[in-house]
Amino acid sequence: MARPFIRPTVVEFNRSLLPSLQFTRSLSAELSGVFVKLQDALKGMRSCVFRRDDVVLTDADIALTACIEQAILAKAIPELMMRGFLARDDGGALFSPHLYDRELRRKLRDVAKVSPATPQQQMLPCRLVWSKGVAE
């Protein structure tokens, strides 16, 4: 049986504040490399948060997991958090808002598949506009 996807404990998440991943091109080579390694480590863990069960991974553990030197990671985390590419959840665990957003959208699609729309709803034209994290 597959292990469930681990998500951060976030009370409020606003997807309208997420920067586009295209902005990683404007990062320095060092920041871009750290970001890519952190994303790859999270994907390998099948998670969007650096947490093992209920234990929050320290920055030293994260550095080992992502194969990044601790000094480089210590410099990069505040910069990536300031630019919106990383965040800390309510428990203090480092997480990727982009991977968390992807997981939330996946859950919404799964719910939509389970509860099919009525024929009247299927015929209505609709337009999804994401504003302040809510579909209008």
C-alpha cells in the first residue's frame, strides 16, 4: 500500500500569493540549485513538507536529505522564503507552497470526479477564476 502524501499543517493558505515557477529563472544559480534540490527531495519523499510523521525535520536534516551543504542552505532558506518559493507551516516545518497547491488542486479534481455534476450543471458554461484562493 502506498504511503499517504504528507501535507503541512496550515490554517490559512492563499494561492494567489504564489509566485510563478518561471521566476526561478531570475534567481541566482546558487538559489536556483538549492530550490531544485529541495523540490526533488520533497518529490522523492512523496511529500510537500519536510516532516517525518509528527517530527519536524531540522535544517541540518533537510540539508542531508537534499544533499546540500548546511551553510549554503542556511543562506538560501530566508531568501527563498522571502520570494515565496518556500514557507514554514504552523508547526515550523519547511514546505513548498507550489507542491502543496498542486496537492490541493489534485484533491479538488478527485472530489469532482467522485461527485458528477447534474445534467443541468454540465450544460452551463462556466469559467474558473482563482481569486484569493476561491473559485468564482
